Amino acid sequence: MARRLSNPSRGPAILEAAKSLVGSAALILNLEGVLENEPQKAGTMVAAKASVKAAATAQTPFLLAMDHDESLARLLWVGVRAVVVENNHRFDFGMMRYQNMCQSLKKAGLSIINGKAFQDFGHFSLIALTDLDNADPRRVALLTERDIAALPIPLLGKPAFAFVHWGSEGHRTIGERERTIAAWLKARGIELVIGCHPHVARAFEVSREFACAFSLGNFLFDQSAPPAGGSILELRFFPQGTYFLRLRPIGNLYNR
């Protein structure tokens, strides 16, 4: 993606396409990786770690780094107002670099969404959770029903939403694990769950009391495989306190 966005004949077109999809709306997205002041150095470290680990296992996770200044400028230009940082790549380069990234994003005016508290977005409150973490020895299935029950209290008088990093990459089929977590969140009073991590768009299930977009797929990510793609979940709020949800397919911007 960095190579495409840096291409003067292709980069602006990709960003214009992303901007046209968002329009004047405020965009909240999952930030998959770490903004890094020295991405080339980080990339070298990624290659070194990958080559060492590949000899021992075929399941080595990728470590994801993005150029800090370039990425931040593009996020702001597209209309991003908040980023979810609860995902399996958050600690790819250690706790300190993760914390430095969060501080930098806040300084730029972006809201940080994690699992510590519900963030107030006026019409709703939002929290983020991850069931996956490359830095944890278990790697997967990290959330428990007790964890969900112990979530902070949502903001009074506002519908509570949750971003959840879960599932298997490249799989459109919804697993029992995701359905179980969704049920825990519904019981906790969450009205809307937004899933990410599979890198493909999944089903959007809605009832009068609860809605779950099991995966929005990719927005701007370097996946050229035909199955890869994404969607935007549009939320519109009305004066009487109701809100409207619409899932908008966006295809694969990486291939544009």
C-alpha cells in the first residue's frame, strides 16, 4: 500500500476514491499496525525476525509498520476522526512504541478507541476489544465472558457500540467464537458490534434490539487477492434519538 500511495500517478487516485466514499462524514477505522518514525528500520527488523522465526514455524505473524508522518497526513485528509487500536498488531514493536503512537495520534486531534473506557461520540459511545494478540502467548481466543461482564459502564443515555477484532483471516464464514462473543456483548447492553480482522466483508445481521457487522473487511490495505474487499458501515442519527444503519460495499481500493 505504501508503494502504491507513493506513486504520483496512482496514489492520489486511491486517496480520492477513499475520500469520495466518506464524503463529509467523520470516519472511524481500525488502525492495523503501528505508525513508526523509522519505518525502513522497522521493516528491516520485520524481515530479520521473520527470517529467524520462519525456520522454526510456518505460522509466523507479520509485523506491520507504517510511515508515521505520511500515514497520519493521509488519515486526516481522508476524514478519519478516530482510530481503533485494539488489534493483534498493536504491540508488534513493543509497548513503548505503541504508547508513543497513541500519544502522537491524540496530539494530532484523533480519538483513540481501546478497551479501557467508552469514548463519547455525541450520539453514541464506543469501546474496542480484541480477541487476538500476536504478543500474547495464547495468540487467539483471549476474551472471556467475565471480561465482557467487567467492561466499563457505557455512557448514560447513549447507545453503546463495540469494535471487536476477531475471527480468521480470509474466511467469510462466521464462526461459533464470533457468535458467542456477540451474544456476550448483547447481554452486556451493546447495541451494535463492528467486527474486523478477516480482511473480507462478512454478513450484517440486524434485529430491533441488536446489530452485528461481523467484518467490514479492508478500507485501505495491501491485499490484492480477489476475495479481499471491504465495506463501510454508515450511521445516521435523528433528533428523536433513533439511528439508521447501512452497509455500503466499497470493493478493493488497493486494486484501483
